Amino acid sequence: MEIIPNWLITNYAFGHSFVISLSVIAFVSLWRKDIAFAMLAWPFHIVLDFPFHSFEYFPTPIFWPISDFKIDGIPWVNWYIWLPNVAGLIVLFIYRHRTRR
């Protein structure tokens, strides 16, 4: 983590915060509700992301800038996290390939 520049850590905090994502989505929904609905993938990504980042490498600050609260999750480098993820992607690609019109 020492070699990672501060701007990147700030960028990560900005992109992985429920406070930021929901605020941006609320603002966009005033303008375009159809785009705002698609943007709900952003907080969904945060929900999927924070359990899989440990305090050692990019812990997810889910309430930044209001709070620095983070969860010590299970890192992606563990085989029991990584392997099912890769297997699921392979199954998805095979399914998509077979059902392509």
C-alpha cells in the first residue's frame, strides 16, 4: 500500500462510498430516471465489493466522507473466494455462447 499514490486511494474512497453513489444517483434521477435506475449497479457493486477487501489492501470506506468505517473482509486472493468467482464466470460465458442466436 505504501507505493500506491494518495490520489488513487481518494479515488477509490469516492467510487466505493454509498454516500457519494446514492447522492449522485439521486441528483441524476431529477434529470433522467431511466439513467438513474441503471446507475443502481454502482451501489450494488459496493455491496458486492466490501466483504472481499481486507484492511491490508483497499478496505472499502462505505460511508466516506461522513465516516471512515470499513469492514475487514475476506480478500479475493483466497482460493475459496477466487475459484468460485472464476468458475461462475466460465459457466456464464459457456451459457452465453451456447444460447447466442
